[in-house]
Amino acid sequence: MTKRNTQQRRHNILVQVNELGEVAVEKLAQQFQTSEVTIRKDLTSLEKSGLLLRRYGGAIALPKEIVSDEIDSKRKVAIAKAAAKLIKDHNRVIIDSGRTTAAMIPELANKRGLVVMTNAIKVASRLLALENEPTLLMTGGTWDPHSESFQGQVAENVLCSYDFDQLFIGADGIDVKRGTTTFNELVGLSQVMAKAAREVIVMVESDKIGRKIPNLELPWKIVTTLITDNGLADEKRKAIEACGVKLICAEFIE
């Protein structure tokens, strides 16, 4: 069974789950003429990607309240696609925690030979679901429930021992004069990530640009590129570009 066939089968399983509400391993194995072990692996992979819930003997669709919270917005997807275009085959990249950065993972499915370091379980689980199987590295460290990621000295020490082509990182806000800002006072790891990468690419939705948040995370002098959406006002565009940052505004339609 080729990887392409595996992807198509998993897609068809997901369609059925969403249409019927639930599916059974035995019936799926008969339908796709494969073993029950293979179907269980499919369901496990789909559950890890946050697309369904496993139940004894099969799986069920995600509750509507979970789906509405977890599906990536059109803005995030547009930004994610623009970011993925900057990654070449065999690149070594860091992907920080966050829903916008995690939205980029499905866009990496056709990239070859990637090495990806992350401090986020959500990013890691999405990477493991990819058929092209990028090499995954985890920082480890102290779990921070606010950012849903590993932080602290252990994570920083791990990053210091590597060299990367690119860092992809989100932000709680953007100060157009200073740089990225955050509600989280734990900014040390973000700064170590930036030092470990040749390019620093910030991914943030336009409605976060101009937010007044006290903690400066990454000053403009170490940011290479800012990727946002086409909702960004002209005066903010000009202010950011005046700081020497390359600006990419991804097109999206509501």
C-alpha cells in the first residue's frame, strides 16, 4: 500500500465519520479491503491530528463545540500557506507553539528531508501525521500551561546545541515600532530560538498588530520577515517596513 493510497483512505474515513457521526473498524476494513490493524492505525493517526475521537471498535466525529474551537481560521490558513512557501526541501526549521504556526504543518506534506524542532505537543502530533515523515526534534523542558509548550533552561540548552535555517514563531501582539509582544513573561526561549536560526519569520493575524501588550519578545532588529493577512492597514504596513522587516500580506477571503 503506497503512502498516497494511505492518505486517500484516511481522507475517505474522515469524510464518513463526519457524515455518519461514527464508524466501525470491522466495516471499514471490509470496505477498503485491508486489515483491521491498518484501520486502527488510520484512526489513531487521525485522532492524533485532532480530526476524530477513538472509541472501542471504531471512532466518532468530534463534538461541534470542539470542532468550532479547533478548526484553523481562514486567516491562519492563508498565513500558514505563505509561510510554508519559504521552506525548501531539506531545510532545518524551528516551529514554535501556537495555533497559527501549527496551521502550517499540513502545508509541509510535500517537503522532503525536513528537520523540525518544536517545543509544542500540538505541532509535534501534526508533524507525526505527515506521510513524508520529517525528522522531529523536541526541546523538552518545563511544561507551561499558558503557552501549551515546553519552556525553561532545559529547552534553551537543547536549542543552543543546534543550528537552523529558519524559525517560525507567532506573537500575542505586534508593536509596530518595537517588535513582537506577549502576555507571557517567559520570553527567554523565544529569544534563544531566534539566535539559533538564520532567519526569523513571525506569523500573526492583522488584528493583533497594534495591540498594546507590555512584554517585548523579539525586537525588530532580529526579525527577518513578518507574515500577516491582507487586513493590515497601510499606515501599519509602512511603519513595519520602515523598521527593515520584510512584510508578506497573505490574501484571504472571509
